[in-house]
Amino acid sequence: MTETAVSTATDADLMQTQFVTEMDRQMRAIDPYGEFDRLSTAELLEPFILTKEKRQAIPLVGDPDEVLVARMRAFYNAISVMIESECGLMAVPLLHLTHEGFGRVIITVGKLVVLDRSLRDVHRFGFPSLSKMKDEADKILSVALELIGEYSDVAGL
């Protein structure tokens, strides 16, 4: 099997994952005018991918725009939905940003904080590949589920 065939098969498998499906759903939910209706899932998630060259083209200092903030909200909303589907408890994301691109994201389940992350340089938010984005989401999900299992009495409040 050639390298291209392997990467295409891997990409096809990746597109069928729960995370990518949920990201597609979240991105389409923030589109009130139906502009994303004609886009495939890969095209819809393409703005999340920042290759090394794209990242270098973005200035070091910049302010996030509304579109970027909406993409960040979609990412953390998708993780929250996956937490809910795994444990059956409501997960609530909170994203707070300054106009300069600094802030914090928190995901709570009941009274339990399962994700608390400081954000910097939000105008450069992105991942090297779709696979890396999914890996990051899986890492956040596994830590959150571990915390929920360990502190289930707090998460149930």
C-alpha cells in the first residue's frame, strides 16, 4: 500500500470519529445563514489547521476576531458534549477572553472543574493537523473523565 493510500485511509477513519462528527455539528450550529451548508466536513474544519508556514505568517501580536472566538467555542463545546455523552452529566464550558487574546477556558461538571486552562495568543489558535486536534481533545476528555470518576460525588452536585 502506498503512503498516500495509507494517509487517505487514516483520514477517512478520522472523519468518522465521534469528535470530528461533533466538531462538524458545532461548526454548523454557529452558521445562522447556511454558508457552511455547501462545505464538506474537511473544508469546514480546515481553519482549525495551522501548518508551520501558516503559523509563521500570523503576527506575534494580534487581537482575536469574532470568527476565531466562535471556532474556539465550538472546539470546547464539542469536548463538553463528548464528556456529557460519556458520563451522562452536563458539562458546561466557559470561555473568557480579553480583547487582546488572553483568557481562560473552564469546563465544569456539576461543581467539579474538569478543565482549567489559561489561554495566550488566541489569535494563533489552531493545530498542526486534524489528527493533532483530535489527540488534544482526547487528552482533555480522558483527564476530565478520570476526574469525574475520582470525584463523582462533586460532579453529581
